[in-house]
Amino acid sequence: QITLRESGPTLVKPTQSLTLTCSFSGFSLSTSRLGVGWIRQPPGKALEWLALIFWNEDGRYSPSLKSRLTITKDTSRNQVVLTMTNMDPADTGTYYCARNVIFSSGGPGFDYWGQGTLVTVSS
Amino acid sequence: QSALTQPASVSGSPGQSIAISCTGTSSDVGAYNYVFWYQQYPGKAPKLIIYDVNYRPSGVSSRFSGSKSGNTASLTISGLHAEDEADYYCSSYTSSSTLVFGGGTKLTVL
């Protein structure tokens, strides 16, 4: 059974950094073709892809947020950590982590998702 | 990269078929056959329903199908059921080796 769970602060002050942890089970990030990514969703708005790290340490970032994001993995602990700097009220939303798999047909899709964690940015 | 363009809303009656479009550019939707569709109910995490344009993950109803022409992908739901009422998001791999989502479409079953 594959599960993912996001953890981190629910309230962050503007200009502070946010660190979120994705703890997962049922798969290993040492397995080829697998990755874990982060996606966020402001209240009432659309999904936005943030970052993705693959089994081979290859990390990808949203171009518009790249300067503020860092994604790392701890394979032995089955965790992926996302850090976002200089938080702003516009960053308020639900943050999801999800397993990414490069399907046999070639594309990288998110096939298992965590329940999400709501992060509010406010002073 | 800009978000992919989806209609804000579509609607249909039970039993009908509907299609949701997802328009990108030659740098994303048009670049590869790597388009994904996700279904999301209010307050819930998204669920993958189509990958690589037209493949269904195990357990997803055959009433869901996908296609692509040029820079536009489409999700078709045939034989609408009340439980299909949800938000639908497309996503694409890009030529910059990143991912991008669409703005989402709210499906209402009348």
C-alpha cells in the first residue's frame, strides 16, 4: 500500500522560509523511474506544480519559483523535503506531495497523492 | 511557462458525453505525448485518470478517454454519471523538462 503524508507548519510569517516534509511508504526512491513532487493549490484556485526529485537525484523546479525552492530526498528515511524561502501571503494554500512515475510510455505523472497540508502566510 | 488553458466550466446531463479541452503550446502539449488528466473532488487530493494522452491507470473507468491534436489535448467523458461532477485538471511535460498544469475545469452534471 502506497501512502504519502505532508507535514510542516500551518502558519508562516511573511519573509520567513517554509519547510515541508513528505513522508512516504510502500515504495523506495532508490527505484528507477520514480520520483516525488510537490504541488500547491491556493484556496479556490488551480493546481500549480512546484518541484520534483527523481530517484537519481535529478531535481526539477517551476521556472517561476526556482529561485525560492529547494527539494531534497533522504532515501533511507523515505522522506522528501521542500524548502521555500521568502514566503508571501500569496503563497497561502494547500501543499500536496505526490509520487511521480515515468510510465512505460514515457511521461512523468503523479499517481499517488498525499492528503495535503494547508499553509497560511500571515503576520 | 504559462498555465495550460482550460474552459472554466462545462456541463452535461446524465448519459451524455462531454469534452474538456486543454490548450498549450509547441513547447508543452504539442512537444510530447505526455499529457495527464486529474480529477479532484472538493476538499480532496487529485486523482490521476489519464496519462500520456490516452492511457488509463488501472481502476479508472473506460468512460474516460483522452486525445491530442497539435497543441490541444482533450478529455472526453462518455455516459456522464452524477459522480463525475468534479474539477478536472490537465498537465503536460514541457521541453524544459518541467511540468505545467492547466487552470482547471469545473464539470457540472445537470
